Amino acid sequence: MIEVLSVSKQFNGQEVLKEITATFRNGEVSLIIGQSGAGKTVLLKCIVGLFTPEKGKILYDGRDISSMDKKEIRHLRQEIGMLFQNSALFDSMSVLENVMFPLDMFSSMTYNERRKRAMFCLDRVGLSEAQYKNPDELSGGMQKRVAIARAIALEPKYLFCDEPNSGLDPQTSLKIDELIHGITTEFGITTIVNTHDMNSVMGIGDHVLYLANGNLAWEGNKDNILNSDNELLNNFLFSSDLVKKVKEMSLK
Amino acid sequence: MFLAGSIKSFGSYLILMRRVLSRPQRWSVFFRQTLHEIYQLGINSIPIVLLISFFIGAVICIQMKLNVESPWMPKFVVGYATREILLLEFSSSIMCLILSGKVGSNITSEIGTMRVTQQIDALEIMGVNSANFLILPKITALMSMIPILVIFSIATGIAGAFAIGEFTGIITAEDLTTGLQHEFKQWYIWCSIIKSFAFAFIITSVASYYGYRVTGGSVEVGQASTNAVVSCSVLILFSDIILTQLLMQ
Ligand SMILES: Nc1ncnc2c1ncn2[C@@H]1O[C@H](COP(=O)(O)OP(=O)(O)OP(=O)(O)O)[C@@H](O)[C@H]1O
Ligand SMILES: [Mg+2]
């Protein structure tokens, strides 16, 4: 469980996050939605400690990240898997080496076990044939999937994904969503996903948070999101014709 | 202003070095990275070191012949002066200046690119000490390769002198040999190697520092590489003065 307690963050006097309070439970995928520039990435980076918020606390199962020293943070981070918006694969390593890297660093497995585990993760994202390629030989969507494989290699307790679906076709998106949802429930991971993808929201949105201009404007799930009376959220949601139609149909 | 800025940079350089010079989290990964860097930074630099040293050796020999030799000096002075220049300055200081251009800009742009594409953030998120993981293998690799590069440089410089003597006939091989062996002090070779250790540390650590603290995009990475080469060169020249004073007294 991750608790975010009235976290605020500013850049050069501009408030990007304003007093965000939220709880993310384990075994559940929490989706953070919001317009581009709403502060989703900044919130995620505050949670993992890449940015230090000016105010507020972040608790990992009760452990306060701001009161930890470097060593404790490093220790905690071995329990974290993160997928960056731009994948951030190591371009000096092959795909397989990328996925094996966290295992090389932190597991006590033998080479063959590590390789097997990495191949298993690559298989889960459907890329076992690409193992010897370099990241720059892959499409953007394939890089994303490799990054997911790398993020889950060490069986993390906390998984953070910044827009796992951007740049992917609907079918692959669906697979990725199912993958994230599957491992989250299977291993009881606390998962936070940033997305603008309404398909994801309707598919795996057991817990949805809507961020607008740095405020947490709405919180709920896929079953009540279409019927909310939050104006900002409705403007955001029903900018898409598809979603509009879905709502009309559900009302009928 | 400039002074305050320099002190601040030096402080953050020291803080970075404290993170770099700690125990590697995984020795096996550290050795793998170091081998890779030995290849990247050391082996790949051998051709340019050989090429430049050969020609500089030849040119020094010609210059000594034209400018220093005179009827009342013994013939071996050309060989003697060539050797001293190679041993004392060229094969350590000047060669490291050249390497700071090649190796230094390479290191800064590599680490800088990793910074702006969030690869360093990805390392940190995994719980890796990114400074230690990226920088320590580079320092170790270049410091362990630099004595070899120095020896190669001295040898090819001397070969260059012999080649030009043979080719143009300005000096016979016997005279050159006599000069090269005249009052030879082994300590000078050690001086070269000791100095080059310091320069290797400067090149790798300063270039890494510039790359590691890049913010922005490809333009900033380019600027950082240029700044890194300039700083490395200045620092090499400064420390050359100090080390020469210390070692030659
Ligand atoms: N390092 C930074 N320095 C200064 N401002 C920043 C920084 N990172 C983000 N911001 C600002 O914070 C705001 C929120 O950015 P953020 O990246 O969180 O948006 P986002 O919701 O992730 O958008 P997108 O969906 O496009 O990824 C933006 O106005 C941005 O300009
Ligand atoms: Mg973002």
C-alpha cells in the first residue's frame, strides 16, 4: 500500500501538484488520468522519489520515503519496477541484457536462472524473438514492452507505469493492460499507471484518479466514472465520441 | 562570480566522487563493465596514440637536428634531446591532452545522453548507485590502460625518430642509439607513468562529472562535451606543473 499525504510540488514558483492525498492499495491497479500537462508524470516521480515534494509525505507500507537515507531508499527501490514514458532502455545493452540487468545487480540467481527468468518476462510481453536485438532496432511500442519486462524481472512489490499504452495499437494496448492487471492481482503488487487511454480506464480501472491542473479532482472506478457529475471530468471524458456513445447506450 | 562558480562546481564534483568511489554493489557486474571500458577507452585509443607518437617522434628528431645540433656539440645530442622530450613531456602530458579530446568527449556525451534519455533515472529507480556503476569502471579502465599507452607512445616515438633518420639520412642509427642511451635515467619513465595516472583520473572523472550533471537535451550534451574537454585540458596542464615540480626535484 502506498499513501500520498497532501503532497505539493512546484517548479520555479509554478504549482504543479496541489495538496494531493491518495491511497493506492496492493493487488489493485490505480489509474491516474488527466490532460497532458496535468502533472501525472510529476506525481509519479514524486512517489518514486526522483522529485522531492515541497510539502507532504509518501508512505510505502508505512515507511516514510522522505525520512530515509540514501541506502534505505536504494533498498526500497529494489522492490520497485518502473516504466518510463520514453522507455529509457539502456542503449548499450541488448534487449535480453536489459531485462537481465536488474537480476544481474540484485538477485542471487545463477546465470542460467537469470537468463531463464529474463526470457520468461520477455515471453510475457511477446518479445522473446527480439532478445538479441538492440533497443534502437525496435519500434516504440516494442521498446515499451521490453521496458515492462525489465520492470517486472525482479518481481517488484510496487509497479509504476508512465503511459504504458502510448504509441501502441489498440490490440497490443489491451494485451499490455491485461498483463499489468494480471501480474498485479497475481502477485499482490501495488500498481500505479498514468494514462490518457479510455480503453484502459474501462478495461482495468478498478481505481481511477482524475488529475486536473495539479488537483485531485475526482476519484472512483470504471463503474461510476461515466455517471459522475464532475464537470471537469466529464469535459475530459466526453471529448471522445466513442465514450459519448457508450454513455448514451448505457443510459438506454 | 567566476570564482564562486568554480568553488561550487568543485564542491559538487567532490560530492559526486564520494558516490563514485564506493564499493561496487556487484563485483561481477563491475568487472564486466570495466572490461568493456578497457576496450572502449583503452584499446580503441591505441591507434591514435601510435599514429601521433610516431609522427611527433619523427618531427622532434628533425627539429633537434635542424635547431640544436652545431659543430661544437656531440652528434648524439639529437637522440638525447628526442628521448628527453618524449619521456618527460610528450608521452605523458601531451598524449593525455590528446586523449582528453578523444576519451573525454566520448565519456561526457555517453553519460550526458544517458542522463537526458532518463537511463540514469532508470538506474536510480532500480536502486543502483548510478554514479558508481557508470563512472568507476571508466576511471579504473583508463587508469589501468594508461601505463601501456605511455609505453607504446614512447616506443613508437623512438621508432619514428629512427624511421626519419633512416628515410632522410639526417642522422645515422648509431648516433641516434648513442644519444638515446646517453645518461638514461629509468626514473623518467616512472615519472611519465605516475603523471599519466593522475591525468587519466582527471580525464575520466571530470568528463563523467560534466556528463552526469547535464540537464536538457542534445544541445546541452554537446555543450557539456566541449566544456569537459576544455576543463580536462586546463586541469591536466595545471597538475603537470605541480607534478613535474614534485617528481623532478
Ligand atoms: N523538470 C521540470 N522542470 C520544470 N517544470 C516541469 C518539470 N517537469 C514537469 N514540469 C511541468 O509540470 C507540469 C506537469 O507536467 P507532467 O509531465 O507531469 O504532465 P503529464 O500530466 O505527465 O503530461 P503528459 O500526459 O503529456 O505526459 C507541466 O506544466 C510541466 O511544464
Ligand atoms: Mg507524462
